[in-house]
Amino acid sequence: MELVEYVSRAGWGARAYRQPSGAIQYSRPRKGVKVHYLGGAYSDRPHSQCSAYVRQIQNQHMNGNGWSDIGYSFVVCTHGTVYEGRGLKRRNSANGNTSLNEQHYAVLGLHGTNSGEPGAKLLDGIRDAIDYCRKNGPCGSEIKGHKDGYATACPGPELYAWVRAGAPRSDKEEPVTEAEMKKLAELTAERVWVKDHLIDVPWGTTQNPHWAAGNIITDTGNVLREVRGRVKQVQAQQETIRELVQALASRDEAIDVDALIQRIEERISALDVRIVAE
């Protein structure tokens, strides 16, 4: 499994960890994953500010706690993105003591004491991190809370209830934000127009459904020129019809030229002009 929404240490601007403690690796396979929360109030924020918040946690752990690095293996924001902490190989320092740190990975969800029910994206992001650890660890199947085996309220009642239920993926649908729609549109455009070249032949083809982005302007111009040509043809035909009607009227005075031309023009204006690729 590969994480879809993943930010490496370099991606969120992590400080270098301190040697030698920060480089200590696990001595044996992990039994599973322990889930954590922040333990205090948390104000949710735009996704663009989440990397800065992860840096804030690292600074607190390194400057305030005196640790060698951010304490968690991974951090998950409320938008479902997984941030690399100490990662898969370096031992975390978040589970309470060295023995507990050795036994389980530590995954923090950005969820506070005031956050209420966790959102679907947060839960699915934590589950993504758990599954990633299981596949790439090595890591067993246990999913526990920080409080399992250590005297703490972490990960709080809401996340702990979810952990006790087996950490299922959410079946709730959250509305797509305008920013997410814009990002989706940008990624789709890049994939279709730039990378895959899915649309790659000129307008008017009857054999291939694809159309190259580079042809949008030129082909639109071709269409407009063709439409203008057809309009000129119709206008020329109207003049020819008028001349024919006037010629008929010169032979038969009973013909009302203006009325007949009006009827013909009405019939012409009711026609659908269609352009078919040759």
C-alpha cells in the first residue's frame, strides 16, 4: 500500500533530529499501532497551515520536552493527510516509556479535547497510516490507544471509542470544499492535457474521439470560419431568391413580391443550419 495523501519530512520542513538518540531504530518488529490525540484544545485550520502546525509540534517536543525529534511515527491532519514523523524505522518516543515505544508505532491525529466527533477524513487518514505501518513495518495487527498500558486519557473518548471498534474506515460523506474542487480540476487538467495526452487529434475527426489541447484555439477558429462561410452562403441564396421572385413578378403582376419574399425568409429562418465534419 502507498499513502495517497503523504507528506515527507522534507515536505513539511522538519528540523534535523538530534544524534545519537534520534537515530535509534527499533530492535524488533512492532505489535501494531497506538493512536494518540493532542491532549489539549485544537483549532482546526486550512490545510495550507497544517505543515506549520506539525513543525510546531516538533519544536515543542525538541525545545520543550528535550526530545531528539518529534515524538510520533506519523501525524494525521483533519484533512486526511499523513505526515512523516520518525517514520517506520526510527523508534518513537510518544507511547510512555522505552518498552512501550518499542512495541507499537505512534500515530497522532490532530484532534483535541474540544474537537467533538472526529471527521471522516481524519479517521480515514489515521487508518491509512495504520495500514501503511502494517504493510511496510514490520508491524502486527494490534490497534490500541495510548492509554492502553499507560496512565493517560489519550487518545480521548471519541478516538478511543473508534479504536475499540476496530478503527473502521468511515462511511460518512463530507462535502467537497471549493479548494478541493479547484485542486481536483487542476490535477485532472494536468493529467489529461499534459501527461497522458488523451486528447490528441484535430476537431472534425470521425474516427478518433480524442482532441489535443493544442488544437483548441486553432480548431475553434476553423469552426467559426466555417460557420461564417455557411452564413454567407445563406445570405447569397436569399439575394438569388429575391431576384427570382422579382423576375416572376415582372411576368405576372398578380404576384405580391414583398409578401412572397417575407414567406420565403420566414421559412429559411426556421431552418436548422448544421455543420457536419466531412
